[in-house]
Amino acid sequence: MKRIVFLFFILPITAGLLNAQTKVLKMSATKSTDFGVTYFLPKTMLTVRVNYSKITQKAAPYARYAEKYLGVKGESVISEDQVYYKLNNINVISKGIVDKDASYLVEFKSKTTSPFVYLTEDGLICTINAEYEPESAGDNKAPAQSVSESTKIPPHSVFTEEYLNAGSVTKMAEVAAKQIYKLRDSRTDLLTGNADNAPRDGEGMKIVLANLEAQEKTLTELFTGTTNVDTFNSDFDIEPISNIDKEVLLRFSKYAGIVGKDDLSGSPVYINIKNLESVESQELVDLKRKNKETKSIVYNLPGKAAVEVFYGIISMCRNTVPVVQFGNKQILAASIFDDKKAPVKVYFYPETGAIKQIIQ
């Protein structure tokens, strides 16, 4: 039989795909199930992911000597302790969740050859008569640390006897600065080949250089201070039902991070959702009843929405996403599965319930 492939229009999306850990179930249509498999269609949930950082700065004990001994001044020197928050970025993710009001039946004739359906654990339809593997969400491994980042030197380990015996803060700062310059000279000698007993292999050289850099960093922080950055993600779910115009999603404060919508200590983060193409609903009287009577397959034809999130007057995210609720439901005649010798294969997008491909 000639293979005919039907490709369906794919909406430009930022969607939450099924990841590699999502389990799918193969459901066979047998006599015990009256040759039918019940499935669900999804509805769209928008997740606004807010990425922000908490910055903790500790003042340098020798901040007033930073310019004199190291030539460092201005914002490079932390003179007082402080904690503040920074809003980094905002993304909108479109994902499908089970619509408990959208339950339907795939029904086959009793003599159909080994009919089966793939469903997610939640019952969302993936394929009919076709094998299915969830799409990978990508490699989630954390980036490898560089040697210099992974090498930590406790402050007391770099203090020399001269430093510890210094009788004043001024003298301690002077000795620390001299040690910094010695470390820099040692690194330069290693890199130029002028050092005695230098490591002979590249890995050994890398370790020694990383250790020197870590010691220098520890001593330099006595003059410039330390900054620690912790980064967080917070998710806010919105079920799009209609247009939204400049609704306050949350508030963000430089001194407290994410705060409540009514907390005026933070600046507002707004969201707009605009239905771009409201697909007119088909005149289907009691879709569930029609599905049962005609043994048709019900699937989603999603609409599209323009979503924008902005912080104050700054646009943080602008995207077009598929929204099931802004579309409608269509039917696919079950008669296409009547060919017993070459069953038709249907592939769906589980996150939207739309047809991806039909292979005959």
C-alpha cells in the first residue's frame, strides 16, 4: 500500500514538552475493554518562571587601604555589608495539563489487527497504532566548574608569620598586599618558564596555577570584600481563559525579593495575554455524544496567544504560545482505522492534544 503522510501545522511555541522521565502507557483495545480506550485531552496552563538572585556583600576589613596598596577604588571596593535582590529574567512556559472535562473514547472494530493507544500516566493521548517515545527535554547536567572555581582556600591558610605578628591594621594590610604581589610574581614566573621546580606536566601546572590564583583571591578580598550570589526560580501558574490586560502578577523588591501583589514595597510585575486568533467553534451538538455515536476521534485545534510580562515599564518577556482554550475541538472519523492490513498511525502533541502526523 502506498504510504501517505499528513503533516499538520505546528504553532510557534515555547512549550513544556514531555521530558525523558515522563512515563507513557501502551493501552491495547481488547474484547475486555469493548475494543475501546478512554483518553483525555489537555488544557493549557501558562507558567511564568521568575529568575532572580540574592546578592550578599561583606565589607572588606582593609577597604580604606585598597587604593593605596592595590590601586583599587570605587565600586570595586565593598565598604559596608549589604544584601539586595536582582531580577534577572522572566520566561513563559506553555504546558498541557489534563482537562477532566475532556474525556473521550478511541473505539475500534472487533476484527481490527492489534489496535493500541499510547497515553501519558495522566491519560493524555500520544499516539494511535504507533509506537511512542517521549521527547527529551535536553541535557540537564550542571555546567562543569573550572579548576579555579572549585579550589577554595580558607583565609587563615594564607596568612604568613609576618602577617600574624603585625602590630596594627595598617601593618597587616601592608603585609597582605606584599604577599599578593609575591603570588603574582610566582604565577608570572611559572607562565614564562622562569620558575624553579615547575611542574613538568600540564595537569600539574594547572593545579599549581589554580592554587596561586585562589590564594591571591583570598588575600585580595581583604581589600575588596566578598560577594556571594544565590540564584532562585519561582513559578506562577495562570490558566488562560480570556484576555488579560496589565494584571499584577507579583511585586519585586530590591530589599526583599518577591513579595505579594498587595505589598507596595515592591515594584509590580505585569502580565498581558491577548487572544490572537479565536478559532470559531464547530457546531457540534453534544460532542461527547457525537463521539460515541460516530466513533470519531476528538482532538484539539489550539488557538494562539501573545503573552508579555514586564517589570515596571521594562518588557521582560514577549512570546506567542499555543492556548487550547482559545481554539476548539475537531473530530477525525474512526473509519480511517478500518483497514485491517495496514492500520493508520496517528501521532499527537500530548501537551496540546493537536494532531502532529497521520501515516497511512
